[in-house]
Amino acid sequence: MNEKIFRSLKGIGAAGLVTGIICIVAGLSLGVISIVSGAHALGLRKHIIF
């Protein structure tokens, strides 16, 4: 009985760890993309006439 509980909790912990890693990687990549897009927009601002 205890082994079944241990296995299920081990699987739940692994799923949580994988989910956390995916969230960190997605957040970092979106941050880099937004910084690059902002830098590109700053480079183009001299061509914009208001």
C-alpha cells in the first residue's frame, strides 16, 4: 500500500518539476524576445514622424 502511494507522489513531484522548468524556460524566452523587439523599435523610432 505504501509503495503505491510513494510511486504516485513521485510521479506528481516529477510532473510539477517538469512544469516548473517549462514555465521558467518560456518566461526567459519571452523576456528575451520582448527586449529584442524593444531594441528594434528604439532603432526605428527616428524614422517615425508624429
